[in-house]
Amino acid sequence: MTRYVTSQRTWMICWQNARAGLWGLGSLIAIALIVGTPAFGADQNNPAWRAAHQLMGAQLPSGQFAFEHDFLLGGKRPDTEVGLGRMAYITREAAAAYGLSQYFLNDNNPGVARSLAAVLRNLAKHSLPIGKATGQETLESTGILALPFGRYKLHGTLLRLGLLYRPDGNGRLVSYDRSYETAWGGATALSLLTELQFYRVSHDGQFASLRREWLEGLFVLYDGVGGFRSLPESIDENDLSNGEVWLALAYYLRLFPDDRATAAIVARVDDHLMRTYIARPDAFFYSWGMKAAAQRLAATSDARFIRFIAQQTRTYLDGIGRPSDSAENSCADVEGLATAFGVLSATAHPDRDLMRRLRQRIDSEMTKNRSLQIQPGQSRIALGNDTYLYSPTVADYAGAFLAGTHQPYVRIDYTEHCICALLELGEGKH
């Protein structure tokens, strides 16, 4: 027997959510009226189009995106913006902007451009100044930050002496609350990527100074050897942040190849990160690393990036990646898998066994992921075991992607990753 779950709380908040839903629907209608006919004949039935326009409809007057909605709770989940969640929050806001800018590359729509300009202005407001401390570059050149022992004492000493950064200068880092403890390098990298893709399509230079400031902010986190500290007050690298920063720098250099100073740093970053992750593959690094390596391949035609992509992908498929029967949204993983497939299939002699495994994994993951997109008019969410959650507010989020097959909530980064995965697979392109 099919069972329906409709909690008392769901009905208590029904009117409240309906009003919020009407506001979101009104925003979507307003955007549609402003934009008019989709550019390049965009297909409104295309999953990437629906997801991108759902994000635009979820944008608040501040430029931020409405972050998440749990259909069981009728709103945000608890503790979303507490502790380390603050860094995740601002990073996912920047990630949503990046996903929308990725879509902009394929649909040069004035409405998308306005949405991106609004979110870039908001990310600028959340940026704080930063610079290299006196003596910091000399310290970094010694390689002391990479020492594997005594790190706790080293960190405390350098922080106390003010040798990790100074709170002024030409750089800027994106932060949740304009505090250095939440100025995660990955958030700035994703913001920079958003601006670069916005500029590439629109040729609008209004954020050129901000672009340079974010770039300089990332250089403050550069440890002088090849990796990036994840936070100004930390001496440690982070796998996820390393991949995001590498991609941002690789993309920047594609657009501005005459920047010799950045090119010299990126060459060292290439060597360090490929050496590091060949020795120690990591699932969090994988997708961003594949996208960065693909950008570097396009810029240099250096075959070592092909070898790196192949090696990392074999390792991913052999076990560091999540199993394909996972119930969770895996669009973030597919981004890297699809990038790898595109690069490796274009080689003169592709590894047929690796390509077969890649294709099977992508197809398996995307069958699940596509089923997680909320459809127009949808009013229920499958919870498993022939049980469903029914709520009239589900339809207000048409186009968004759920967190998983048994996780009845949407969040902007899940939708963003699915937009990028679909585009990497060639869907939604014109």
C-alpha cells in the first residue's frame, strides 16, 4: 500500500510557505517578463535550463540565493549557519553563482547577466581586505610551512607574530561575516571563477578591479611552494580548496595569458598539486582537479595533464569515489567524471576499458541524479519503501535538485553541481 507522510508541522506552515512560494513564483515570472524569449533558442524543457532559472527565481534582493528548503521542516535545517557551517554557507553561495555563470557560457541571456552582476556585488560586500605580512614571503620561501612535524607550535607562533597575513592590502577574500576565520580560500576561488565567466561572455569590465583583488587575496594564501592555505589564520592546505583555487587560476590564465607573474605561480602549482595527488588521491579534490587539469591542458597542450586525468580517474573508479548505488545526489562527482571522459575520449588512442567504466559510472550516477530534479507541478517526494512526502510547496521549487533519494530537501549547491554536470555532458548547450 502506498503511504503518504504529511506532518502536522507541514500543514501548520503551509500558508506561510505558500506565501513564500508565491513570492518566488512572482520573481520567476518577473524574470521571464524581463528576459523575454530565451537566448539562442534555449529549451525550457531542458533540465539545465529549468535548474538555472530556478536559481534565478530563488535570488533575493540582496543578490544572495535562498539557500535551502527542507520539505519536512518547512524551511531551513537547524544549525545551517553555525560554526563551520558559516564557511560552507558562503562557499555554497559562491558555488551557486559559479554554476549560474557556467550556464551563462551556454545561454547568453540578459536576465542571467543581471542575476550574476547582482550576486557578484553581494560577494564583493562579503569580501575583506588582506595582504602579505612583512617577512611572510621570505618565511614561505624557506618551505617551513610544509614541514610535517611541530605544526601546532609553528602555527601558534606564526599567528602570534602576525606572519600569516595582514588585515589590509591589495587583496580581498570572501568571508561569511567579514571575519578572517571564515575567509575560506575556496569561496574566493569560486567567486573569481564567476566573475571570469561573466566577463568572458558579457565583456563587461565593471568587476575588473574586484577580479584583481580576489586574485591577490588567493596569492596571500599561496604557501610559496605550490599549495594554498585554506584560511588566512591556518598553515594547512585543504583538498577541496586546493582544487577550487587551481581551477580559478587555470581559468584566469586562459583569459589573461600575458600575466607572467601569475603564469609562473601556476606552473609551480601544477607541479605541486599533480605530484601531491598522484601520491595521495582524494575524492574531494577529484572533480575540481579534473576541471583544472583540463583547463591547463587546453592552455599548454602538455600531455602530462592527460596522464594525470587518466591516473586520477582510474583511482577514483577503483575506490576513492562514492559507490554508484549511493542514495545521495552525486552531481558534484559527475562534473569530474564527465570532464575526464571529454578529455580522454579526444586522445589519439583512448583506453577503451577506462572509457567503458567511465561511461557506465556516469550513466548510473546520472540516472539517479536526473530523478532528483523536481518537476513542474510535482507535489510529492518519494521517501522509499513506497512512502511519499506530500506538500503543495514542492512545486514551488521546480527545477531544483534534491539532496538524495531519501532526503527531502533542496540546497543551492546541489542544483549548481547538477547544472555543471549536465553542461559537462553536453546537455543544455547551444
